[in-house]
Amino acid sequence: MLEQLRFVRIPVPSLDADSSILADIVGLEAVERLKWCARFRSDARAYSLELDASGAAERPVIGVSLRTVEQLNEVERMLAERGWGVERIPAEICRDRRYYAGLACRDLGGNNIELVVRAEDKSRRCFPSRDAGVVGLSQVTIGSRDPAADAAVWTDVLGARIADRVGEAVYLGWDEAHHRIMLVPSARDKFVVVGFEVESIDVLMQSNYYFLDRQVGIVRGPGKEPASGQVFLTFGGPSPDTYFSYWTKSDPWSGARRPRQFAAMPDSYCSWGSASAVTELGGDAS
Amino acid sequence: MTINIVDVAYVRLKTPDLDGACEFATRILGLERSDRAGDRHSFRSDQRMTTLSYEQGDPSQATVGFELASGEALENAAATLDTMGFAVRRGSRSECESRHVSDFIAFSDPGGGRIEFALAPHVAGNAARLSRDAGITGFSHVGLFSQDTARDQHFWTQVCNARVSDRVGELPLLRLSQIHHSIALVPANRSGLQHINHQVGSIDDVLRNYSLLRQHNVPIVFGPGRHPTSGARFVYFEGPDGMVFEYSVGVQEVDEETYRERQFGFEPASLCMWGAKAAIKELSN
């Protein structure tokens, strides 16, 4: 039922400073600048990242697309029965956000999940201002007070599958990638790691040295995630709880595989032995 | 007659702190300690009986051994070097045994670096049992300091059979086989051994070793990075007595018929396409 991890909307205090981070550091293309929001492309989508300075949302919003309005109607009731907060998004707002229809949901822990249908793509290819080799929005890591309970709603109602687990954390996927969403135990309401797939280890390592030269705060990596086989580089975003991450392509998902349980220890988050400053991802508790 | 070198075979190092160096070779570098003869400790990195050894002595007196193809090639090499005025010394039986070779000659190259040409480095039936899971697949190449790269390049490519694969500024990378390079001639105001390369199995090994080296406070002098010349992903670090060691993976192979040497500018991006900067005097100006 789930089609694509579609976008992430991040609440920010001001657009100006944060917009330049996304274009000049992350390597996205700034495409739309409205009064209270700025939008960025990473691939064929109209946008995959939005900065929201309207004050409407306190927590980040994760947008995931479904195929049809019928599916949206079908899950609306089921999600509500499982304890999610579900609201229909008015047509005018949908239009403004460049999709046909949507449900604004809050999961059991209060994470904002937007389920949308027919989100817009663009005919022209993405043309970012920095050659970071971004291929597209590929995955997000969000916090949860009870990852097992949250994951059950994703699997039972929305048809996601559990790819693997690390300690209490759960990797959720639904397509050819190892996972698209990782639910990690976190006490931080606004915790999010927005992940972009990059074309190769070469561009990821080039970003590593680019960041070191410019004193961009790398919080994790370069490292390699044992579960997905992805090489990663995670760095700080506009707010203390917001991070960005580059990822190489994951090992392809095989339906024949059983979910594995990785022990809750640093090695399970990085097989190269890189340091992590993110408590939720194998870092030392600060 | 051209001296036909088949491959680099071994390095013989000297150190004032033999225990410390042996500790490094096994616990940090990850080699297998193979045998001990007198005050010399030998180590294995691959199928060969030994590819590195340490003995008590002056670190500047390192020796690099190369393999020649046949006894005839060895005799020809001795004659050629002799004609050119090099003082050639024949290895004794016991010296051959300690090197695990059938025969060898020793001489000093034009810059004064200690070189040996050896016959039939012995191999064992089993691969090296590494002291730790460093992923080492074998000893692969050396960097040699050169006070006169034109002179030394002439020796290695005209007197011997090395071919230039690429140049970074005045630093030629020389191949002896299809492997992109087996010798790097590093311009410097000294001669001798500049670095010792071991190949590892994968990029994971390079980065895992990098983490381990950092945990042990081993000075990282370059990398992790990737050479645009050979394509190899690498990390360089400092061992005992300031000797530089390298782990790398993915050195490209060269098609002798179609390959053309390239000239890269002498700049950081020519040494690392990822953006790492070398903390090695001769590679950073």
C-alpha cells in the first residue's frame, strides 16, 4: 500500500539561515520560496524537503505517498482505531503542498505523518547548486517512545515490513530498499534524521572532507550500517534535533530474508567503528 | 641487457626498539609472525614465507627486495650492474635462508638505497594467519625516496623493466606488472624506503583499520582517501621509527597494449580525489 517516502517538512525559526544550509551544504536545489516556507528538490519530485517557518507545526512532518484516494479512505478509520490521530487535509492546503489529497496523522508518540496521494513530480531534472551527488530523499529516522507498538501500526495497517531491529529500534521498509523509516527510542520529540541517497562512496567521502574544511558538524560517520549495508555520513541540521545524512544505496531487499535482531551496541550501528554523537544511533548517552 | 623484475618481494627493516616494532607488526599492522632467527623477526602477509622483517639496527638502512624471474635473469642482472659500476654482492647461503629465497644479489641503487634482487621467494602451502582481522591480502608495493627522479626513473625504467603508469608532478608511479604501480618514486632530499603498502580485501577493511589505528593513537598521515591515479582507496599511517605504512584496496590493472601514462598536477586533489590532505612532508608543499 505504501508507495514512496515522499517529503519531510521541518519547522524552523527563520527561513534565511536554514535555506542556505540546504542549498550550499546539503546540496539540494532551492525551488520555491513562499512567505512562510521554502522548498527544495533532491530528484524528480516537485520538492522533497520543506522548511516551515509558519509556526503551524512544532514537530517535523514525514510525508509518505499511497496510490489512491480509496486507500486513503480505507486507512483513515483503521489508523484511528489503532490510536493514531487522523485529520483530512483541506483541498486548498493539498493544492498548496502539491498533492491531490492527504491525511494529517499523529502516531502513538505524536510524530507527524502525512499520508498523501498523487504528489507532484517535475519534468525538469534537479539541478543542485553543490555537487554532493544527491540521488534523492531515501530514508528518515524518527524517534519513538515505543518502537514496537509504533511499528505494529505501520505493518498491520499500512503494509510495511520489518526489515531488521537494533536493540529496540525498528527498520521499516516496503519497497526494494532495506528500509525507508527507522523508528528509534528517543526522548526527543523533534528528533529526525533526513536521509538522502548519494551516488557513490566517492561523493560521500568528498562531502566528508568538504565538511571538515568548512567546520560543518559531522555527528556520525563516515561509517557503514551493518543492517542495510549503506555507507553513511550524518551531520547537524537547522535545529539541535534535526540531522541530515547521506547514504549510499542499500543492499537490495529480499523477501526471503528474515528480520535480524542486532544487539544494542555501537558495532550494530557502524561496522567500520566510526564514532557517533547521536545518542539514538549508537552514541554515548550525554 | 634489461633487468627483468617480476614483482616487489620483501622489505627488511632495522629498528632500535625490536620489541616495539614486532608488537606493531603484529598487533597493529596485523601480520603473522613467522620465524625468528637470531635477532631478526620475520613476518608474513600472504602466501610468501616472509615479506617483512625487523632486526636491531639503524632505521635508515632499510632494504627492499625484488623478485627476478630466473637464475639466468639474476646472472644477467649481476653482470649488467657490475658493468655499470655498481658494487654487487652475492648473498650467502644463510642469508638466502633468512630471506626464504633461492639466491640473491645486493647493491645500492643510484641514490644509495639498499636493493636486493632475489630468485624464487619461497611460498607456503597456506596463506598468512594474520594476527588480527586486518583483511590484508598481501604486501604489494613500496614508495622510494628519490633525490633525483630523472636519474632514478632512468634506472628503474631503462636499466630495469619498470614502466611509468602515471606521474603526479615529478612523482612517477612505476609498474612491474599489470598492477598500476609497484614503485612510487617520491622526490625528497633523502633516499631509501618511503612507504610500505599492504593490500586489503575491501574498502570495509580500509575503514575498519582506520578506526582501529585511531583507537591505538597511531598517527594517521594521509586518508582515508582515494588516489585518482590508481583508483585505490587508502589510509597511510606511521609505524616505528617514522616509517609510513599504507593499507589500500582497488588498485587498477593496466592493459599494457592500450594504456597511456598520464600527467597529474602536483596538488592535493591529484593525490586524493576525496579531499584528504597528506601530512607527509614530501607529499604536501
